[in-house]
Amino acid sequence: MSEFFKSEMVRGDLQQIMELQRYCFQSASAFPVLSKEKKLEYFDVLESLIEKQKIFNARLSLSDDPEAVDMLNSMKQAAVMLGANPSDNINVMFDSLLNKVLDMRNKLNEEGA
């Protein structure tokens, strides 16, 4: 394990991110049958996940650790798989994902479902 990932703070942040991801994956698969309140909760958690990933990305970008650089590249690839534009700066990608979540939240509120 590289020095970057030996940090308790880094390991704690990664643990939080993984827990949020787990919740989001489970909720996404059940999304059509969730109540409006659960859907809004899902959007809250999804926004939190994206914000934490954005902060973690900033920490990664400040490191020259090879494993940190690899993870930074993996994060960008994941953002692209979620619909971000590959030519965008990764922070633009995160902001775009946050805007998509906001749009979904607004659409849900407009539907009143």
C-alpha cells in the first residue's frame, strides 16, 4: 500500500465513499418503486457522494503517489461512464453530475409523485 493510502484520513474518506456508493447502488436498482421521500433521500445521498468524491479528487490531484494518480484516472473514467463529457475537467464533470441530480430532484417535485 502506498503512503497516500496509509493515511487514516484517506482510508476513512474511502470508507465513507464506499458506504455511500453501496446505498446509491441499492437505491438505484429499486428506484422505480421507492416512495417520493425515499427518492429524495436517494438524491441527498447521491449529492453527498458526488461532493465527497469531488473533495477526494482534489486530495488525489495534489499527490504524486502513483496509486493516487491511478485512482484519479479511474475516477475520471467512472464520471464519464455516468454521463460526463470526457473532454471536461473532472471538476466540471462533478458539477455536471450534481446538476443532473438537481434536475432529477426538480422533475420529481414537479410530478408530485
